[in-house]
Amino acid sequence: MKIAVLGGGHGCYAAAADLAEAGHEVRLWRRDAAALAPLVEAGAIALVDEHGRREVAFSRATADIGVALAGAELIVLPTPALAQADIARAMAPHLEDGQVVFLAPGTFGSFVMARLVREHGSRAEVAWAETGTLPYLARKLGPRDVRITIRAVRLPTGVYPARRSDAALAVIARAYPAVHACGDALSGALMNAGPVIHPPLMVMNAAPLQHFERWDIHAEGTQPAVRAVTDRLDLERIAVREALGYGAPHYPLADHYANDRWMYGDAHKKLVDSGDWREHIDLHTHRYVTEDTELGLAFLASVARWCGVDAPIAQGLLAVTGGFLGRDLRQGPRTLEALGLAGLTRTALQQRLHDGE
């Protein structure tokens, strides 16, 4: 299958290598041509996983998004939600009927990007899908080296518009067999693990993160008090899903820490043992704050407000994070209010998510 992978982060390099090794024709796009040069020269990514290190050749690395997208059946975006608007504008002139865009994860980016490409002139009939996590726990080790610590074994995925779900999921499953349907795009967005895992870790580890040059939020930073807050926040997410009528499995985050039933299976110990997450985190610029809190958690809190679910942990974490950032995070750009959806009835929103705009 012809696949375009868009972006230059950890998950993008992992996806390009993993999908190419599986036999797909992979084109990797990154806007930074200088950073892309080592991949262009080598024509391969150095992949490290449980099987060791090897060179994985792929079809092409390019800074021309039109070249990457031409003829692609599947477009994979393992990119931060903060990049979605720029990528949508860049994609718009090049999208083709029948393509499937897979956001991993999305933060309701399926809806946002679909709207943006329409506003920028695209009339291509495209399906947008989003899942609850990156398909990989991965870290780049160098200009063209990436280590995959673990691969997802379950990827609950929602599709926008939902009327295209069956066809879109069939395409994605050819690349990621772990994909399974979880409903529409809102359901997919409410599977996103980042806004549940990372905001408590940022707020409750703020002092050591600012004191130490490098800190492992998943090792020393994940103590019983932090876990208790994370579990309570996740119960709020699940309460929102249930209030909206979305069925199980909800993938409670407690399973990530306690057993093998979560999206990555039994992953937390491998994550900690790898040492790859002992890193410098700037509380003002890191994506755990700018993406998972300012966008993702604010989105979750707004959906809770809209459907009448009490979410004091979500609101409290937003208030504290807003305190050290110096701004009110309740009015973020991914809230239902900012997207113009808060005034819809539940029936009207369901219809919009099914049919598209």
C-alpha cells in the first residue's frame, strides 16, 4: 500500500521505518529540508527494537508535501496537535478522493483538519480518523535513528465523517491491524490518553522538572499520589464517554499501569526500564503542556461542561497549569465553544459527526 507519513518527530520516524519494513511503499514528508537531509542521503532509517538494530529502506524522504501525498491510500500523522493546522493548510491543494488520514492521536484533529482543508479550497472526499495514542512508544536517537520500545496492540479509532467508518478502518487496518472501531470522531478524541497521563505529571512534578536538568516523569515522577489523581481524572473522561452513550471498552488508564489490557499491553515497566524518557521538560514549551493540557485537557473539560458531567480534577489541573503559564486555559482553541459546537444539541452534534460539515 502507498502510505505518506507526515512529520519529523519520534512517532513519524517510527511509523516510516515500521511500515516500510512491513512491505508498504512509504514516503516521509518533513518541512525541514536540512533536518531531512540525512534520510535523503541514506534512503533508510536505522531502527532499533527488541530485535536489535538494522537499516530499513523506504521509498522516499521529501520536503514537498505534494510529492508525499500523490497517490497515497493512507496518510499517517503521528504529529503533535499543534502542527495540525499548518499541515492541513499545506495538504489542502494535494488531497485526492478516497484518501484516508489517520491521526495518531488526534485531540479532535479529525474534525479540525477536515474543516480547515475545506476552508482552504479542497473538495476531495477524504476520511479522517483518530485513535487514542501513538502506535509506538518511541524515541529518536539521532538524525535518522529511532528506537521503538513497544508497539500498540489495541488502537480504538473514530472516523469523521462517521458514515465513512467502514471503508476508512479497512484501509487503516492494512497498515495497523490493531485498529478497531470505537465510533465517531468525538469518541476517538475521548480515547486520547495524553490529556489524562501528562497533565497530572506536569503539575505534580513541576518542582523537580524545574530543578533537575533531566527527570523521568514515568519513574520517580509516578508515585501513588500522582497515580491517584490520574485515575480520578480518567474516571471523569470515562464518565463523559458514558454520558454521551459511547460503549466500552473505554481503556481505563489504570490498565496501563496494572495489567496487559491497555492499548500497549503491559507497557509501563518497559517504558521505565528503557530510560529513554529521562529528559528535560520545559513547563512552558513542552508538548505535554502545550498539546496535552492546553488543547487536550481543555477539550475534555469543555465536553464535560457541554454534557453536564462534573469534572473537578480536569478543571483544577487547567487552573493550576494556567497559574504558572499566566493565562486562562478554559478558553482554549480546541474547546467546543471555540469550535462553534457548544450551542448544538446532542442530536445535532451526532448528525454533524456522522454526515460531516
